[in-house]
Amino acid sequence: MNVTYDLNLQKDLVENIHFEEKDYIKSSASNKKPSWFKELTTYAFNSRNPAGAAFRFLYYKIKDVQTLKTAKGCPAFINFFNQSIAITTSSDIFLKVYKDSNTGAYAFDYIQTDPLLSIESHGPDQIGAISNRVLVLKFSLPIHWVTDENCQFQYTDPHIYNDVPFKVCPGIIKQDKSTVCYFNMPTFFHKMEAEYHIKAGTVLGYIQFDKPVKSFFRGDLRELSKKELYKKHVKGDNKHLIGK
């Protein structure tokens, strides 16, 4: 499956904002895989073939290991990296969660220098009683994309790559061929007073598709984006994003 992305920005902003793909997107096999994974050999004991690993298992009389392969040979890891794109932050984010002294409600503030990234909250009127135990903050970027095949995708935690102070909210979105989707990733923060520093270059989350991503490149999606925005925000129709 091929994925085409673009920036959803007004013309004057596009001309005045410097965008480097490497600051926001990890799409190649070499950069979306964490270093600990890339450093592994396919077989245990730093072996590059099963014979070498088997010899060491016998030599050291290891009986409780059920496979000679490491995580690098695990289908779950292989499929995940083949079917995902990592989204990173281009600047440091300083985020503070605090309790409002007047209302007693939890709120947040943040400081960062990225003109593209925004962070919003979802309150009880949108998410109900789960707001009693977590603070739901949504990371948004004006990055949108289309695929050349019908598929589904979800946002997943980046903990495989690096630590972050939140959990990504689960959910699956249906994406038909040539339908534009946008990066809006809800997350769960612990409902407690705290200050967080998310460093530039941190992977915020993965966009995981249900098909391998053969290519991920930038193209002109302005006309498709206009149609999608009209359908979702003027007509209020998002049925095409929900599976049957």
C-alpha cells in the first residue's frame, strides 16, 4: 500500500513555515525502528544463523529457551514496523498539569516552539466518566494522508521506541481509498499535578495500518482535503470512517 501525505495549511502559512519531514515523520525502516531493535541479531547469542545459536544453546546446556530467534525474527515486530509510521515532535514540549484552585478541576498548560503542533483537551462533556480518572489530551498536526487501497489504521503507544508520560487512546479508523485522514491522536495522562518535559525528536506515537506501507511520500492533497473537510465539518458526515 502506498501512502501520500501533505500539510493542511493556508497558503500564507505554507510559505512562511519551514517544514522538514525528518522532524515529524519516521517512515523508513532505518529510522522508525528503535536502536535496541536494530542492534539485535536475528538469532540469540549474537548469532546471525540458527546453527551458531543452536551450538551455544547446547554448549551452555540451556533448556528453557523455546526458540533460537530474537525479537528481530518475531512476526509481530516485523509486521508492526512494516505497517506503521512514527510521528515525532520537532521541539521540546514543557507541559504542566495542575488543579485549578477555584474550581478544583484539573487543567493544563504547555510551552513549545513548533508552529504546527497543538494540544487540546477533551472534558467530561465529550468523554464522560473516564475524565474522573484521566486527563485526555489530543496531539494534533496539520499532516493528512491518503492511501491507494482501502484500509484501517490506529494510533499506538510509542513505548517500543521511547518513554512518554502518557498512554495513547485505543481506537480503529476505517480509511477508504483516496479518503483524507488527519493526525489527531488522543492520549491519557494521569490525573495528578505534574510537570513533564517531552524532548524534541521524541516519538509521540505510531500510525499503524492493517497493510504493509510500501511507500510514504508527499503530494498535493488540497482538493481532496477540501472535499473531506466539507463532508465532515459542514455536512457532519463521518460514517465513511466507521467499519461495518
